[in-house]
Amino acid sequence: MTSRIIGTGSCLPETVVTNAYLSTIMDTSDEWISSRTGIRKRHLVKEETTASLSIEAGKKALAAAGVAAEELDMIIVGTLTGDYVTPSTACEVQAGLGAVNAVAFDINAACSGFLFGLHTVNAYIHSGMCRTALVIGAETLSKIMDWNDRSTCVLFGDGAGAAVIQADEKGLVTFDQGSDGEKGKYLACRDRTNNNPLVQSDKVLAYTHMDGQEVYKFAVTYVPASIQKVLGEAGLQPEDIKYYVLHQANLRIIQAVAKRLKVSMDKFPISLDHCGNVSAGSVPILLDEVNRKGILQKGDRIIMSGFGGGLTWGTCLLEW
Ligand code: UT7
């Protein structure tokens, strides 16, 4: 028994922030951002929260799947920017959807969060502990950026994507995932101050910092290797895949992966031009965009791959 994606949805915040606007509030330019990354604009929250974006994306995925919220056994949200330390975003989503029969929890695997959630749900389904689940990748990264650090804040956007997963004989085929904690320092956010009265602590809020070149090297090495691994396990060649739905960190990373696999960029749909890097949200938002274009046929082979903070990576081969 495996599982199949039977519906997708996504939700982006209303406010669009262009590169031109960013160049009015910091020392950057549309030319630098678009030529180094491919990003032209991103959506950032004002009123919206990680939970509200997730609930909206989840509603759309349930409607597309024709599944009622009460039918969900499980909700997993991949996020590193939940609105609360507790309750989890997944519990907020459960309440927002009225998914009274679902067990709900978050996974923090940064940009691999949606893939880690998908793998987890598939394992539950395979074991018979779950039949129908909602997996969401959602972020409001704008709140953990240092808006004085032009080398990171211009890259990221906010948003949520969701998929309904159900037990089936066919669908998700094979997975690869991994973590390299030794490299965690290359993309980190300490965030909360320590409020323990026994511990001397400076009351400085910390924001995301990244060694872009180290993360870049990691991505262009680990992602093709992970994709080759799932292709090898399935006995397939890179050209047998219709679409590669990759984490949207940087167009140059995606081009490097395409080159390494020797496949055309036509097989790599792109959303980073209008969404930026939405961390755990990138892969499910892009999957939903592709799905809603109506270009996926039953049986199409798709590879999804996420990579980032941790450092972590996760790849899944599926038949639509
Ligand atoms: O989802 C998490 C995964 N994250 C990633 O995959 C990120 C991977 N890394 C990257 O995508 C790239 O390393 C970046 C896009 C982050 C940076 O590109 P780069 O080609 O590695 O640039 P750089 O960091 O070497 O910076 C080159 C120059 C520097 O100036 P100098 O020292 O050459 O004078 C930077 O200060 O560009 C400058 N710079 C900027 N200039 C204008 C850095 N950020 C900006 C900016 N606008 N926003």
C-alpha cells in the first residue's frame, strides 16, 4: 500500500513586494536580485498568519480532492515560522478546518518540510495507521528576516501550499531524505531569547543568517545526487520524468540541477520569479500551480525535491 496526491491548494498573501520596491528601502537593485536569483517579486504578509494561509490552502486542497475535513486522519504542517511555539500550526489548521478526527503536528525541516511531511504521512498510511491526510508547507519568513541584511531578506517570500494524500495502490513511488547537522550553521535562526532566570542572557532578538555560497554548493551537489538515487531505485532515466518540482531557492541552482541531469529546463516549472523562496511552502505552491494549469495527466511521473536549513534534503518520485 502506498498513497496518492488527490488534491492540491495554495494561498499567497495579498501584498506583493517587487524588487523595485526593495531597492527603495535598502541598497539593492532589481538587476542584482533578478540576475543572481531569478526572483522579481514575492508576497509578504500584513494581516495574514502562517495558520490563516495554511487553512486557506488546506480548504482549497480539500475542495479539489472532494474530501470533507472530518475525513482527515492526520494533518502535518512543515514550517519553521509557526505563529506560536504551542499550539502547533497543524493544530490551528485542525481547528480552522473543523478536522475533528485528525491528529495534528508540525515538522520543522525548513525548506524540506513539505517533503518530510509527505514521507511521514506515507509511512503512516503504509503501516495502516492512517488513510487520508493533509500535508501543508507554510511560512511567514518575513518575520524572521533581518531587513538590514540585503544578502538574505531579498530572497524570501511568504505563503502556503497543501496536498490531500490518500491510501492507494499507486502514487508515491520512492523517496530519499537526509540531514547533515554539521552544516546547520550555514543557514540558521536562533530566534527566541532565553527567559530562564538562572541563565545570563543578552536580550537580543536574532534573525536568519545564511552563508549563501555554502548553501549553494550543498544544493547543487546533494539535490542531483538525491534525484539520481530515487531514479536508480525506480529503474528510470532523468528523461522519463515529466516535471521536476524543485524547491524554489535560486534559478541558478535549478539550472545547475537540470544541467547535471542532462534534461531540458522545460521540465522544471518555476514559481520563484513571482513567489521568491517560500521555504517549506515552495514545493507545494509550485505543485498546485502546475496542477491548476491542467497539464498533469494520470500516470505522469513527477519528482519533487526540497533542500535547505538543517541542512536537510528530501526527494520523492510519484506517479500522478
Ligand atoms: O532555501 C534555502 C536555500 N538557500 C539557498 O539555496 C541560497 C543559495 N545561495 C544563493 O542563492 C546565492 O549564494 C545568493 C543569491 C544568496 C548570493 O549570490 P552570490 O552570487 O553568492 O553573491 P555573493 O554573496 O557572493 O555576493 C556578491 C556581492 C557582494 O558584494 P561584493 O563583496 O562583491 O562587493 C555582496 O555584498 O553582491 C553583494 N550583495 C548584494 N548586492 C545588491 C549581496 N546581496 C545583495 C543585494 N543587492 N541584495
